[in-house]
Amino acid sequence: MSVRELPDRPPCMAHFPDGPYRWLELHHQGETYGHAALAERGSDLELHLTLSRWGPQTRRRVAQDAAWLRREAARLGKTRILGLRAGGEDSFDPKLFRFARLFGFARAWVIQAAALSLEHKK
């Protein structure tokens, strides 16, 4: 299997908020090709995926990872996996929906969010 649980957040996901995430490394024969973050949200399993390499081999590996993810979601009693993409300004990626369909995801939504940081002064 090419999914390995990490004890800490990978640098490529440093922008994620603190929360109940499981950090995963996707690898093949010792070479990392991506990272994932999972969080249980009620009956859903939230998925964030960042790939550092792409190509035919990586696509096949991600397909195997998706099969592992389905089994993991079932083991946890989840009824749905929600694939989410977090990006900065002007980072809407229309290829996301095509990518998601390759692995069986359907019913895509566009969600926008804004953050307001609060600084507490003493």
C-alpha cells in the first residue's frame, strides 16, 4: 500500500488550520508523490490531496489510494467522502472536477470562503 500515516503536518499543508486531521504521505518505493489530510465530519470523511508529482504512474497510484480511501471510509462508518481544495486568491482550478471524476467523485460544488484573522492584544 502506498499510504503512510504521518505524526505531524507535512510542510505543503502548513496553511491548514489546527483540527482533527490525520496526515498521510503517498509514496511508492520510497519516493513521495503527494500528501493527504483526512478529517471525520459527522457521516462524511473530508479529504484534501496535494500531489507533488504527476504522470501515468502517479495516476495509477492515486487510483489505488482512492480504493484504500473508500475502504477506510467504510471502516470508519462514513457514508460519503468529500474532496475539498483549499487555495488562495485567484486559485480556482477548473481541472479539479475532471481530476475528481477520474476517481469516481461526482456532484461537484464550488465553495468560496474568506478569513478574518483576529489578533488579541494584551
